[in-house]
Amino acid sequence: MVVVVHGGYWRARYDRSLMTQLCLDLADRGLAAWNLEYRRVGSGGGWPGTFDDVAAGVDALADLPAPLDLKQVASIGHSAGGQLALWAAARTVLPDLVPGAHPQVRICAAVSQAGVLDLHLAAQLAPSSQPTRALLGDPDEHPQRYELASPRELLPLGIPQLVLHGDRDDMVSMRIATSYAAAAHEAGDPCELVVLRGTGHFEHIDAGSPAWHLAREWLEGYLSAARR
């Protein structure tokens, strides 16, 4: 079972249709795919609405009348969706009374496709600074939001992670990926950073691309091994 989270810098004009082809490809390979939607900035999103929606979307799996193995649920997300996919995996460490605490469905492995995984750093770099601040506000004025929303600040996640980032990505800085991976290693998490040569930002969501095939094969391998 794979929870799939779309990107678009959390902006209202981008929706889950970005990930439709990836979900169909997962289904063709025998993996159930759950394509999440959430409120975005400009349509009621931001803090805490976006995070409430992602948490509720993951937990809704527990109520589906389908034969799903909820002990083996992985997450994958592109760009802003990478942040949300790894945040969903980190819900087990969130304190009481904050969005997403006490998950009903736990994520056992996670993949970031050019994800915005270090929100403090993202708020300082172009072009991620404006959309990150639109999501959470100014980091100096709302430091707790950044602590609770940024996957880097919630480490260790305690699960296997794959961080994919293209060396030609001009939408999300490579520095964000390397910052997160270094912090994950220091925290003792099994986190693999793969720099994709000659790859930009959007190849990740092309179901025919090598970038997607790498992500899909990692998910297939992990979930297949976990079922044994």
C-alpha cells in the first residue's frame, strides 16, 4: 500500500491529478495507491488545515472496506508532497494536541521526490522561500510551526527513507536534500540520498522516466521484502 502526495508548493492551483499516472503505474505493478488531496494555500490551506487533511487522509485508510495490509503502508511525495509524505511518516513523534498526533495508520517507509524536507532552510532560499512562508508564516514569528511541520526537525523517523533529487533542479535547492539527509544520518535513520544526474524537478512525476522507475522499484523492493 502506497500513500501518494502531490506537490505544487502547497498552492491551490495544483492538485492530485499531478500524480494520477504514477498511481496507475503502481497499481499496474500490484501496489494499491492512495492519491491524497489536501487544502492548499489559496483554498483554505496552510497551518493547520493542510496538515489536518493529510493526517485525516492517511488515517482514512483504516476505514476503507478493502483488504489492505495496513501494517505495510509506505508514503511517497513530490516537491511539497515530499515534505508532507515524510511529515506523515513522522506523526508518531508529534506531541499531543498538535495536528497529526496519534496516527491510526503508521507509515513504514517513505520516499521523497525533490522534497522540501528542511522548512527552515527552504524559508531562506529562492524560490522556496515565498511558498514556504505562505504555508507557515515567517519563521521568526512562528517557530513552533516550523518545528512541527519540517521533517528535518522531527528526526529520527525510525523508518527507511529514500531521498531523490535532481542535480538540475531549479525549483527546490539541492541544499535542502543534503541538509535533510545529513541530519537523518546523524540521527541514526536509514536514509539514502540519491542525486539524479541530468535531472530537473518534474521528471519525478513522469511515469516513464528513470527518476520515477527508481522510486517505484525501491517501493516495490521494500514492500515485497516486508511481506515475507
